[in-house]
Amino acid sequence: MDDALAEIDRLPGRHLYFLDDHLLGHKRFASDLFNGMKAMGRVFQGAATVDSILDGDLIEKAADAGLRSIFVGFESLDTANLKQSNKNQNLGRDYNRVIERLHDLGIMINGSFVFGLDGDDASVFSRTVDWAVEQGITTSTYHIATPYPGTLFYEKMKKGGRLLTDDWDRYDTRQVVFEPQCMSIDELKNGYDQAYRDFYSWRNVFHGSLAHGTRKHQLKHFFYTSGWKKFEPLWNLAIQMRQLNGMTHLLESVLSKVTGNFKNAAAFNTHTEGTPEMSPDQLSDINSQIT
Amino acid sequence: MKFKFILPSLLEAESPLWRPIKYSLFPPLGLATLAAYLPDGDEAVIVDQHVQKLDLDDDPDVVAIQVYITNAKRAYAIADQYRQRGVKVLLGGLHVTALPEEAAKHADVIFTGPAEESFPRFLEDLRQGRMQRVYASQTRSIQKIPPIRRELIQRRLYLVPNSIVVSRGCPHHCEFCYKDAFFKNGRSFYTQ
């Protein structure tokens, strides 16, 4: 634990991204970590499971310590799919309650979904996208189910004679490499592509933003989602200029706090509780780096 | 000795649908973690092909390559080139652990599972001249490990240079996930 906190302390700036598979997986460790981070003034992102978000008050502690956005593997809205995949931590959990809880704490959600498990037919794509938009999930990551060698899923597909190729280059979760049960290969591939197009359509970006209670959270959702998917030339320019790090400030400002007592909750740029938003200086600094 | 740690770019990073930003988010923390086990006096460089040019006309003593499923072919091609010139090549990562026989054809040494214990064991063997072909993870802990070598990471090339990992694995066992394969024969969830 001390090593983890010391490492965090050594990192410059405010923003952190925990790449742990499951940041809330060990309750005591996570609780100690968040307690230790509380006074550090960080904003951070991480990943956790559906059940851990509903269990106890760990997620509140995380929010207090600066958690502003979380990756959640919802995977599927279909119980049979979750059972078949042994993803028991999602079973019997109310996804809507998970989302409500996170949004009440001002935490944005990156929902991860997988398509093509045996319970999925061609109607799964629009159902999944519509649900995510309605719930105000900020960003969605979609995958075509991919049986990686070494996994039980792979063994099952192999035994069933359902693997289409052993060209590993195609195992990138964007291509179909096994025979789906309730739809065709083309339906799976096209439905996956369509899901991305639909979720990130301007219409749905607006619609999803409006799912939030406060104007500030709405704007944050809007900027985060559109920033991620709609400003490719800007990102590419920053990469070409080899100044991507300069964009990190922008990310920090979008991740700043949206809950609490606001003097003016309607203004995106409100300074609250010592959480510095980006100053005009920083903005012009970034502008000069990318233009 | 000169060590070169390489993360070859994933194949999808070159497709027409490639979004460069998606592959410029996180630096290769695993390689920087391993570099921390090198003794003082050894040189280390990390090359992440997603954000840097990979130059193969150099002369490191040891090359260590991190292999995922969609960079496997590229990783093997890089490995073959270095080995032809007598450079020792180490391969490790998810794909190597899933398919060790496949990877072994392109390596002097393969690592299966997490390498926080096996990599320093390898370094000791290398110095004693008794290098093995396969280093499988034996004991597992990330408590009291040397601090990650962040100075080997070029921060300005990443959107999220402050990426950090304080645990390994996960308490769950989803059938589509690599985790159980990677952490076979030992603990599959532990913290710092």
C-alpha cells in the first residue's frame, strides 16, 4: 500500500488512470488506497465490476478520493450470456441502479459490451445501444466476442468446430472469428459496426448528455464523449506534434468535479472546492501547442 | 549489458479504421516494471512502436518483446531478425503464455505468466551463464518490488502518461478473459 501511494505521489499533474483489471476487487486494499489518496487532490479513472459498485460504500470512498470516470464491463444485457461466460459478478444485478449510483456521485461511465455470445441474435445491437444512450453512459466500447487461445471460451468453440480461422491477426475483436449461434457472420460484423456509428451519432451524444440531472454533468458528458470520438484531426495533430501530453490538461479539466455545492451549477467553468478548472492561460498554452 | 524492451504495434493500429489516439493512451508499464530489475550499470531502452519508430539496426545484447495476439506475427518477425544477428531474444506476455510452443520457435527464452519473480531469476542465471529456455512464474507478489522505471517512458507521447497499476489480475473467472490462462498455477489476484 505505501509503495502504491508513494508511486502516486511521484506522478506530476493531477490526472491518474488506474489500469488495474478491477480497482475495487480487494475491499480493504481499495479502501486504504482511497483514504490515502483523499488529501492528494487527484482526479482519476479506473475499472470495476457491477457488483463491487453496488456493494457497501467503497464507490463513495473512491469518488471522495477523486474517481471521475469508470470502466464497467456490462458485457451483455442478457442473463444467459452472462451465465454462459461465468460472469457471475454481473448476474442478478440491476444495471440501472449501478448507473444511477455512479451518476449521483458524478462519475462518468465507459461501458464495455460484447456482441455475438450464444444468447445474442440480430436484435442485440440496437437494444444495447438504445439502453446505453437512455442511461446516459458517457462512452461505450463494443467488442465482437473473440475466443482467445488459452481461454475456456476458445476451448468450447474449438470443441464445437466453430472456429473460423487461426490467423491471430484477425483476433482483434472487430472481426468475426467464430461461427455465431443465432445470427450470421455478416449480421454480427455489420451490427457491431452499426452499434459504434449509432452510439456516437451526434443525435445520441446529445440525447445521452441530457440523461444527467445537472447542467454541469450534461456538459461534461457532452465534451467527454464528443471529444473522444468527434475531434480526430485534433488528436492526430497533437500526436504529430509529439505533444500529446499537453492535451492531458484538457482531460483533467473535463474530469473535474460535478457534484457538491456549486455557487453556480449552471456554469461549466465554476471553480468549486479548490478543484481548479483549466485557466485561460492553460487553454492558450494548449492552443499554441496544437495550432 | 544493453537491454532493449519492445512493444510491437498491434496490427489493428494500422487498419484504415485506426484511431491513432486510441493507441497513444497508455505507456508500456509492464516493460518499465521489468526494466527496474536491471542492475546498475546495465543500459535500458523502451521502444513502443505505437508512438515511436522502431530501429532494428542497433546492437543490444538482449531484446525483450511483449507479445499480444494481434502483434504476435510482428513480434516474431522482429525476434527472428535480432536472433539472426546473434542478439538474445526474450518473449513474454499474454500470447506467449497462452501458446508457449508457438512463441518458443522465435525466442531464446520465453516467460510465461507474470514476470516480477521470473525476470530477476533469469537475470541471475544469465550472469551465471546458466540461462534456461523457459521461465515460468513461480511465486507471485508485487509487494516491495523496485519502483517502475518511468524515466524510460517518453511522457509527451501519451495522453495518459500517469497510468498506474497497483494490483495484478482479478478475483473473477470470466470464460472469455485471458486472466485465468495468464495466472495459471498460482495466485490470480494480488495487490501492492
